[in-house]
Amino acid sequence: MIKRLQVFFEMIKVEHTLFALPLAYMGMVIGASGFPSWRIFLWITACMVTLRTAAMSLNRLIDRLIDKQNPRTASRALCQNQISALLVLVISVVCCALFVVCAAQLNRICFYLSPIPLVLIVLYPYMKRWSWLCHYVLGAALACAPIGGWLAVTGEIVAPMYLLFFASFFWVGGFDIIYALQDWEFDQQAGLHSIPSIFGPHQALRLSRLSHGLMLILLLSFVLMMGYGWPLSLGVALTAIFLWREQRLAFTLEKGKIMQAFFHMNVRVSLTLLLATVMEMII
């Protein structure tokens, strides 16, 4: 069982939690104008861990037959029968149920809205079979993180939340396009609808740059609307530098550099924005 759990945690890429979890904490800190109670913090963390585990488990489960045909992903645990599909399904269902339970511990609106991210994480793996908009379905799923953190504290929907939502939406959509560059030729052959496979890698990079440009505009608009000062403004400036570096690495179309752009740069973006938000509240 321990070995199976090790295989499972490797399969779901626990380290990728660093994309969405800081966004949830960012929304939490902004909503609380500081740090909320430990109870809220722990329930938000529980929501993010359970939802993210369900999302990655379902993604691997739903895509397992496609992954088996793709040379890049053929070594994944489900493709190699290192873990059973039934076990992954059971974990996915349990995590979905736990997510709803955890959301209910926060407040009524978090409970009522909890089906939305659940629908998005189920929809995302199927979207590549139907539409190149799949990248932005993932963007919508991860963009629920800062909104969830905010709502967990305030229980109210306010206008600035939309700026934060769409900034996250375009950021994630932009970097998921970059991730898809690794498989654009396979996707074409398999009839999958990613932006790189439909429009080609260079046009895909242009759309990714556009998405990241929109993210920066929305973030700056958020800072101005909220009347924040230099810490969060500096965070946006550093984010622009990291995104520029990400685009430069992706432009090479080398798989090693694409993964460097996808993981390292985006972790820096999410952690920088969280740190800048915390500094904004402290100072």
C-alpha cells in the first residue's frame, strides 16, 4: 500500500500544487486584509488539497488511453499498470466528496458554489477531444482558487474579484498553451484539439503571449482599483519579468526548456504574487 501511495503521489505531481495554492492564499489574505483565523486557513488548505488531488487523478484516469499512445507520457503509472484505474477512481470520488465537505465548513456560499470547480476539473480532460479552448477551461478551474480564498473569508462577491479571476484565467491558459507545445505533433496525429496542434507552435506562442499580457493588465487594474501601494505593484512588475523569461524559454521549442518555462517560472509567479500580497497587508 505504501508503494502504491508513492506511485500515486508521483502520478499526480504534488509539486504542481504550487501553482494554485498560493493563489488561494492570495485571495484569502486580500479578503481578510491580513491573516484570517487558523480554522479558515486550514479549511482552505484542505479544500485545495482535495480538489487538486481529484483534478489530477481524474485527468490521468480519463486520459490514460491517450497517454499510452504518446511517447512522452507512455511511462506514466496508469499506462504501465503500476496502479489500478479502480483505485484512482475511488480516490478521485473520495476527494471530490471531501472537497464539498471542506467547503461547507467555510460558509454557505462556498458550499453552494463548490460544484463549479468540480464540473470544470471533470470537463477539462475531455475538452481537448472537442475544442482548442481546453486551455482556458483549465484556466477557469485554477482561477477559482483566489476567488475561493476570498469568499472563504468574506462570504461576499464583489467587483474586484472578477479582475482577480480573469487575471488567473489568462495566466493559466497562457502557460497551459506552452505546456501543450511538447505534444503538438502527437496531438495533430491523434486528432486532439490543443492550440499548438490546431494553429501551429508559433501562432500558439503568440496567443500565449497575448494571454499573459492580458493577465498583467488585469493585475495592474486590480492593484489600482483596490488602491494598493508599492509591494503589490512590485509583485506585478516581477511577474512581468518572469513571464517574459517564460516566453523566451518556450520560444526555443526545446522540450527541456518548455518544462523549465512551465514549472519554474510559474511557481515563481504564484509565490511572488502571494509574498507581495502579504507584504501589502503588513506594510
